[in-house]
Amino acid sequence: MLLKRYSIITMAFIGLSFQLKAQVNPKEKLWQALKGIQENYVDSLTDESLVNAAIAGMLRELDPHSRYYAKDDALQMRESMKGNFAGIGIQFITEKDSVYITQVINDGPAEKAGLMSGDRILSIDGKPVAGVTSYDIMKSIRGQKGSPLSLVVLRKSTGSTLTKEIIRDVVADKSVSTAYMVNNKVGYISLRIFNGTTRTEMDKAIKTLKDQGMQSLILDLQGNGGGYVEAAIGVADEFLQKDQLVFYSVPRDKGKDYYYAGGFGSFPEGKLVVLIDQSTASASEILTGALQDWDRAVIVGRRSFGKGLMQRPVPLFDGSILELTGARYYTPSGRSIQKPYHGDKYDDNAQTRLASGELLDANVIHFPDSLKYTTLVNKRTVYGGGGIMPDRYIPIDTVEYNSWLQYISQFGLITKPTFDYLDSNRAKLMATYPDFNAFNKEYTVPASLLQQVVTNAEKAGLPMHTGNKDRAISLLSLEMKAQIATQLFAGNDYYMRVLNSDNASFREAVRLLEQPALYTQQLKPAAEANKKVRK
């Protein structure tokens, strides 16, 4: 009897326990876990490190683009997207314990103070730079506008040590990396990111090119991973007519928010070709999708990344930020270009596509009829469900993307020998090639310099295994020539001008724009375009 009574009491207690557990707020479990780790884990951990890890873990369960930025990271992200910062206007490289200036921005504080490419920085505000990371050097150089900075540099050409007192000022962190005339009618603009100054920069670039006679434009979005959606709308406005839809978004309440062109653009009618590749993503895809849906541009390259999710920042009290996916966006024809994101290969974009054969052959890509849409003017067939498919497909250069070239670039095995060569031959090169056009037409990277890079790579454990060594050496030579041009003539325009000479998508864009009938045919429905070809 006593045993039975005890069993009843025990079962009642267990039932009460289950009932209490069911009523506990799940958030309490998080606090219990935090306390349990702090009191029992073998090492001491701060509240901040544990909470940061917990938040990051929660966001990993949402989607690949929802992220958490701790206070310092959030500040750095905001600064990078402003489009400008207070500094002195230099680019530099670090090699062991040395810091070398590779480029001085025109009209910047550094140029006004007399700094030159090739100067070796010895100290910043009295502190030696030996052993300091590139990031910490950058932080030391940047600061408040109007604040002083003291640099001690060694100038190799004279062997003298100089002290330069510089006043920091606003330096543009340009989203338009390059703008130039390809020929007397075709202009080219490379857009690397969408930030706070993108629309202003685009206005200026288009005006400058039109003043030089531009009638057609190549807009290069290869490698552009996105940025501010507002900036993408601003760029779309450069090319679309008033009240044409740029995109619409669908937030959690399932309503629709529509975004239209304002009709204030600088280039609403000229021929337009947009270059994309597998790294073109997000805001770049919003822009590309709008231009394709309105039959406003011919899209050339490879299928874009496939990011159709919009993030909205949610600031926390300590300055950190939750960047959460708040909506899905759709192109004017109704396409979602978001690719599936369940799986561990979502970010391994290029390698996954290369392995599937997609980057070599467009026929590998198959879209079901359920993802078929129609453009709004010429009624061409386009597809959603995983990036923007170009109108003209260009296969990837497998040698250009092979691991050897990627690794030697990543480990600085190209940059330092190029800088050393230029530093020793700057005066001779300037005397031989007084301007970029002469340099670009006549200069060839010495075979001995190329061999030096190959030898250094072998010593670093990176021997060249590529099957097409001649092509690899040709691409290495092109990269080094581009770097020399950038440092010799102080302008990022020159870097892309050199590289574009060997870019298949760029060459196809020029061909389309130089043959108006071919360009027009590309924007017609497939059946009609094929009929024209058969004739």
C-alpha cells in the first residue's frame, strides 16, 4: 500500500515536472545554457564572446545571407559602404617588415605632400611599421578629416629619408573603378560595388564619356557582389524610362513593394551591353534583371550568382547589427532569381559550377517550363529560379581560373616582384613610354621577370602544374603588365584597359556594338532571330 502510494506521488511529481517544462519560456533555456557554460567550462569566457557566438549560430539556421556584425565589424562595414573616408590617398603593399607605396591618388593629400610611388614607409606618427599588419597600417593612416599625420619614408631614387607632414582629407572610395572610351563610339564603365556615391559617380562617368562621343556603352558587372539596393535603383534609372518597374519585393506580410525608375537618367536610349559572370550577385542582379526584362540591354557572360533576398539592418543597442533577410525580390517580369540554398555548397559557387560543366557549356543548364517568363517589350523567353542567364553565353577560361594563378596572386608572389622591377626601372620606362597608349601598344613584360615569378612560386611550394603552360604564362604577363601600368601612370583605368584586351566577354560586347544588326537581332524573340540567321 505504501509502495503504491509512493508510486502515485512520484508519477504526480513527474507529471507536474512535465507540465512545468511545457510552460517554461524557451528563451530561458538560452540563459541557462549561458550560465552553465560560464560556471562549468574549463576555460573562462566573456559574456560578449558567448552571446556573439549564440547570435551567429542562430542566424546560420536562417539563410546564407542573414548575418551578425559585432560592433567593430559593423562600424567597418558602414565605413566601407559610404563611398569615401578620411585618409591621405595612397595604395600600399606590405612585404615582411616593409611597407611600400604602390600608387598615389591624383590631387589627394599624399600627392600634395610630395609622396611618390615607390616610397618605403618607415614610421607612422613616430611608430615603426615593422611587424605591423596591413589592416593596422590602414587604420593608422585613416582618421578624422583635418587631423595631422606624420610619415617618415625612404626614397630609393635618391637614397634620402624624408619626413612628410600630411593633413587627412576625404578620399573617394570609388564604386566606378574604370570608365574610358574603347573607340570613338563605344564607352566602357566598370562598376565594382553599389554604395552611397554610386549614382553620382555614374552620372559623372556617363557625362564624361558622352562628351567624348559615346553612342553605345558596355557596363561591366563582372565580379560585382552587390551593395545598396537604392544605388542599384539609381543606376537602373540611368537607362530606363520614367515609371518603368525596376523590381518589386515581397516581405513577410506577403504584400508587394514596387520600385520604379524616375526618368532622370543620362543614357536612356543608346545601345547597352551588360557583362556578368558567376560572381555577379544581389543588387547587380536586380539591375541586370530589370534591363533584360525591359529588353533594354544585351546581357553577355555567364549565369549570375542567384541571390534574390534583400537584407535589412536591425541595429542593436551596443552598435552591433543584425542584417536579416526581410524580403524576396522579383524582376519586372515576375522572376525570382534566388537559387536554392539548402546544402553546404551554396557559397562554393565557381567550383560547383565548374565541376558541373556549366561554366564551359551553356547546354548543361536546364530550366523547367515552370521557370519560364517573357520579357516586357519584345516578348523574349527568359528564366528565373537561379541567377540571370545571359543572352550571349561566354564560357570561362579554365586556365585563368586555375589554382596556380589564384594562389601565387593570393600569396603576393606577383605584386612584390612587379613592384621591385618597376621601382628599379621607373625612370627608364617613363622615358620609353611617355603615355599609356604607347605603353599598352609596345610594352612586353621581360621573360626574365616572368621566370622569376615562376621560380619564386616553386620555392614557395607552388609549382606550375597547369596543362597549358603557355596560356598560364600569357595570363601572368597580362596581370603584371596591368599592375605596372596602374603604378606607372597612376590610374585604375589602366589596369582594366590592359586586362580587357584578353577578356572574351568584353571582346564579344565590342563585336555586338560594332555590328548594329547583330545587336538588334539579339534582342528579338528566338524564333524571329533564328529566321534572320537562316536568311
